[in-house]
Amino acid sequence: MAPGEKLDPLPDTFILQPPVFQPVSSRSGDSFCHNNFWWPSSRQDGHAPGSGPSKCTQVRGVLHGASSLPSGSLGVSDQRCPLRASPPPRFQVDFQCGCSLHPRPDIAIHFNPRFHTTKPHVICNSLYRGRWQVEARWPHVALQRGASFLILFLFGNEEMKVSVNGQHFLHYRYRLPLSRVDTLGIFGDISVTAVGFLNINPFVEGGSEYPVGHEVPCFHALPRGLWPGQVIIVRGLVLPEPKDFTLSLRDEAAHVPVTLRASFADRTLAWVSRWGRKKLILAPFLFYPQRFFEVLLLCQEGGLKLALNGQGVGATSLGQQVLEQLRELRISGSVQLYCVHY
């Protein structure tokens, strides 16, 4: 985050917008294109108006091993190369200005790890009017064949930063305006398991460390309580064998006026009162193992409104005095956290 940069204000319609995280499935050699890279607004045709790009894009997947690839299995970018048995893995992530394959659209950012040389490296470049610009190259690819990975692309005012598995790897200055980017393309010898788009910067204000999954339980102070219009956002990843997930709000006397509890055993979601009374939330259960999730609590006069993965699913009643006396947010359960924003 640049010095003095502020988090984007949340629009009034935020709670009604589609999911931030996009879990996907792909097979060996498949390509993945997401043509709604921009934060959605009112349009429903798959191309959102220019409201500004995601500030952080996450790509999670598995890099294929050379020995496991079938003969002649190539990524989209290699289609014009001669077929050869068991080639070294190669893939690319493109932030594109359009979604066509022929003719090729301009590519604002081309991220391309290469393993076919004696010195594996990463290439970053931009494609403008059918011509590649001057390559930028970084040695020592921080990826292992056959292993899973998490790549984060963080977009600043003048450059993009990239981390691989929680470690800073490179930065790349923009050559084309980000305002033109509307498509994310992923091609090559990987299996994509999830793609996530964050419209707010997940870094701690003034910090520079990349966000990685943090274990729970965790505690966050609410020194001024909650007021109408305030929003709590929790984003994370469900563990492979989850049991439950709990988000509770505590007051000055350590009482717990309200708890949101997800049970994976019976796939139920419920509000739990201070006295242990449970009120089921009649909505689809939107938590899945090894998938991203987003919980949003919007404070309103008389209570809290809840959204899961961008879908409004209900509300609970709390007096304004109770809301103002809340002092702590606690999160526990079978999850890893990537962002807690309030």
C-alpha cells in the first residue's frame, strides 16, 4: 500500500453484489478465462462498467509435473510449437484487454513462468497491437512441479507486485492502463482450483507484507462498538475437513450478545443468542471444504444484516445500546483467514 493510500469506501449496494471469490475447476491442459474482472455494479451482461480494478487477485492451483503430462499436452500459448512428449510445465496468467483468441487482445500484464531452460525464470511483458514489448525477466522460479501454489497479484498506483506462496517475488510497472483490463486468462500446464478478486486492499494499513492464511482463533478489538453503516468483512478459506466456523461479538463484560455459527456436520447456519438460544438461518449453506468464503455483517439501526459470498441471507435484531457496547470480534473454527476488515 502506498503511503497515505486509503481503503476504498464501500458502496451502498455492496451487500447485494455477487461473490468476491470464484472457485473454479479445470482439467489438465484446460484454459480458464474470467471476463468479469472488474468489480460488478448494476450491469448483468458479464461486462461491468469501469468502476476500478480489483486491488488483489489470487490464483490457487497445482503445477503439473513434466513426467505426468500426456504426450503433446501443451498450453494455449504453445499451440503453434511442434508437439513433443512430456514437455516441461509452462503456464501464463494474462490480464487482458478483451477476451478474444483471434485476433489476440492487448495484454496489459503477461506473467509467464518458464521451466524449459537450464535456468528457470519468470517473464513479464505487455502485448500492444499484436506486438510484444521488451521482456522483463526474473530468475529462480519459486514454484515446484507437482506442488500446489498460491500466487497473489497486488495492484498499486504505478506497478503490480507478485508474491508466490506468501513470499514477495517481483514487481512490474504498468505499460498499458489498467482501466482497459476486463478479462483474466490462465493458460497452460496447471490445474486451477480457485481464483479470488479483492476489491479492497487486504494489507494492514501502512503494512507491506503479503496476506497469507492465518490460523484461528483470532481476536479483533472494537474500541467504539458498532454503529449504523459500519461493515465487518471476513474472508478466508475453509479447511479440507471442516467441523464448524464461529464468529462472535463480545461486550465490555465479556458477554456474547450474538454469535454466527456454521455447522458442517448438518450443514446449518444459525444465530446464537447470549443465552444459547439458536435461530436457524433459512438459506443455502455456502461454505465448502477448500473453497473461499466471504462473510459480511452490515450494522443497521436495530441489528445486523448478513451476506455470504455476496448474497444477503438474513438479519438479527440487536438494540443500538447493545451494538455500541460491543468491544471484540472473535473468529474460530476450521478456516484460514485472509482478510478481516471493519
